Amino acid sequence: MEESIQLINPSSKANWKDYLALCKPKVVLLMLLTVIVGAFVSTPGWPDLIKLNIALLGIGACAASGAAINHMIDHRLDAKMARTKNRPIPKGVVTPMQGLFFALVLASLGLSLLWYQVNPTTAWLTLFSLIGYAVIYTMFLKRATPQNITIGGLAGAMPPLLGWTAMTGHVDPNALLLVLIIFAWTPPHFWALALHRKEEYAEADIPMLPVTHGEQFTRLHIVLYSILLFITTLLPFVFGMSGLLYLVGILLLNLRKVWLLKQLFDNTQVNAPFRLFKYSIQYLMWLFILILIDHAVISSL
């Protein structure tokens, strides 16, 4: 009873840092990096930087809105997990309704910018991504199936496509290839975290793969999806979107990931899942930086 009262009546006045935390800024920044890469790769030269900056504001606001809605919907689950119990809503400094209002304002501003200052295609795709993550994944899939990450991963894989369409106004196969890379990256990334936090997910009654099917089954699926990811990351070179610089870089990134995957099956390496999770974030960041640098080199030739 005391917990529910705290969630309705904030124990202290929220400040800007609490609302910033609702936005999951580190996640949003990584997403915006992929937007920038999609925008630059969509054109042979430099994209329209004014339009790109407006697109980043709009897409970033919508991504932050989705994060805030996720906080609002999951606040009772978050209160049960050590990793999330100090988020603003379960901590009691922001109410769920305040979080929802904040999210709706961000979404309205972001979608308006995209519709009127960028193009309707990008606005519609951003809305699809927002609904996919904040509603379909957070409200339903997360609690319904251990394949929640696999099915819901498409919404989180959209940002490079949004950057592409912001510059061109249309969907291109190369843009979908960038989406495919993030889509393949998502399940092994979050299953590594689920292995590390298995007991917390079980306590919160979230059907993550280690909870429903066991740790060995999850390790096997992390390896299988990582193999799919390795193959997918070679496709930009195979289809001529990227050159030798990207190929050498991605082979090195994949080699490092293979070494971390091997540690998953070493019973003495108890922190191997968390190390793999942390590296996975760096992996995606460097992968897209490689695509960007490689594109800049090719464009300058």
C-alpha cells in the first residue's frame, strides 16, 4: 500500500535530471548515431545538414517519448529489479501520469517537426516505431512471450531507415540492410543482459529466455543469432554499400565478439554475459562509425 501511495504522490520535487533520465539518453544517442549514418549513406555527398538536424530533433524527441512511456508502463516491474528500482517513477519523484504527459508532449513535438519540416514518410515510419516499442513491445510482447525481444526488435531497428528517408523521402534496399543489422543484433544483446539478470527477471515475472528455457538454451541461441549477425554485417560489403575499410573493421569487431561468446560457456567466467552485453553496445556503435567513415572515404575518391 505504501509503495502504491509513493508512486502516486512524489516524495520530492522532480528536476530536469529526473525527466532526462526518463528519456534514456544513452540509448537515444546511440539511436541518433544510426540515424546520422543512414542520412549520410543515403547521398553520395553531404546531406542537407539543416534538414538532418531537424530530423535528429524530431526522431530524438520521439525516441525519448517511447523511453518515457516504457518507464511509465513498467514502473511496478522496475521497482522489483535492482537495475531499475532507482528510476524516477519507481523512486517516487515523478508520477506515472507526469511521465505520460511528458512523453505525449515529446511525441507531439517530434512528429510535428518531422511532418512539417522533414517529410510525411519519415513521420509515419517514426510513429510506427514509437507505437511498436512503447505499446506493442512494452505493453504486450514483453510480458507475453520469451521471444519478446526477437519480435519487438523491429521497432528498435528503424532509426537508420528514418535517417535515410529524412534525406530522400523514400525507402531504399540499402536502408533496409542497415535495419536488418540492428534487428539481428538485438536478441543476443538483450539475452546476454537477461542471463546476467536472470533472477531479477524471474522475480518480476518477465518471461525472458533464460527464465523460461534455461541458461544453456539461451547461450545456444545467443551464439546462433550472433552467427546470423556476423553474416548480416558482411552484407554491406557484399552489396557494395561499403568497402575494404568497413570489411576489415567489422571482421575485427566480430573476432572480439567470438572470443566473448566462447567465455559464455566457461563456468568460471561468471561475468561473461555482462561483459558480452557491454561490448555489444560498443560493437554497434563502432559498426555504424565504420560505415560512416568508409562512406566518407569512398565519397572522397
